[in-house]
Amino acid sequence: MKDDKKPNLKIIGDNSASGGRYDDAKIIGNGVIKGDLECVTFKSIGDSRLEGNLKAGTVKITGSIHVEGKTTADDIRVTGDLNIDGDFQAGHCHLRGGITTKSGIKADDLSLMGYVTVKKNCEAESFKADGQIKIDGLLTADDIEIKTYGASRISEIGGDRIVIRKGSGSSLGKVIKLLFVPSSWGNAMVTVNSIEGDDIHLSNTRAKVVRGNNVVIENGCDIDLVEYKDNLRVNRSASVREKKKI
């Protein structure tokens, strides 16, 4: 609930304001907030910058924002670009555009159409991405579903259900590639050191090791070793150098 004792903050145009504790905080234009910001709702339309940490209940970004500290929110929705220097922690996170963080991500559910670049680990209960992913650490979630539209790289993947497939050539896929995917990111292949899960279904994936209970290897895969407990199915056009039942 909102606390009537806290003021609201509004920045319009090319202006700045000090951080602090607010009820509603809003930026329209090229605004700068100097210092940590804590608020119930935060909205930014345009190109803004926060020189500190952001803590909010609800965050809505249209355009781009650079947070020089960490970001914590219950619900965050971005149409554009979110650039964070510190950790990112959220309940529900819906991105249409991109997120770049120099640290890690923790979320209950993360839904992405665009790109994500993470220097450390990415942890979620549900991770669904249409676009491109670059994660230097571990991607872990109960449910992982990736549709790749360009070259992606993830150090390690762990989860219960893991699905990786090439994005379709539909009209939606063309829009994703045109609006959100840098042309320099190459072909739609996900490169991973290791993948571990219960149910794994892969296409267009290059991996050193895949370990799971039930594993399906489809078109476009190049796997060094597959270790499986219950079932393994490999498409004839896929490359698996070694198969081992454990």
C-alpha cells in the first residue's frame, strides 16, 4: 500500500533530481536521479539514468535506462533497453528489447523477447526467451525454454525441463530479429559447455556434455557426450560422438 507521508517525484525533460524514498517516481525525457531510489512505483519514458540502487514494487520502462547500482523489484516490465551495473532481482520480469547486467540475475519468472547479456549467473523458476542469450555463468531454472534467433552462448545450463530450438521464420520471428537482434550475433546456434536436467529437448545446440533422464537430440545439434538415465532419441542429422547410459 502507498504511504501518504512519502512524496511523489516527477522529472520532465532534460533535468535531474536527488534520490530518496518516494511514493510514485516518474521520468519523462532524459532524466537523471542522483543517488539511491526507493519507491512504490517507478516509470520511465525516454532515456534515463539512475546513479545508485533502484528498489521498487512496480517498474515500467519504455525506452532505455541505465542503473549504476543494483535493481530490486516485485514486477518489472521493459519495452526497450535495461542496463544494470549491479545485481538484478525481480519477482515477475517481462522484457521486450534487452537487458544487460555486469553482475547476476535472480527472478521468479523471466520472459524475454530480444536479448539478454549476463556476466554472472541467471537464476529463475521459469526462464523463457525468444532471441539471443549470452550468460557467462550458470543458467538455472525449473522450466527453461529458449527459441534462438542468432548465436547464443551460455556457460552451463541446469533445470528440470530444458527446451532449446531455433526460432521460426514466421512474421513474429522476423520482427524479433529486425528489432532486437544485433546483426553481428550470427547464426541461430546455442553454444554451451554442459547441460543437465530431467527432460531435455535440443535442436541447434552445440555442447560438450548433456546429462539427463530423458533426452531428445534434434536437427542442428553437435554434442560430444550424452549421458542419459531412461531414454535417448537422436535425430539422424544430429551429431553425437559418444552416448552413455548411466
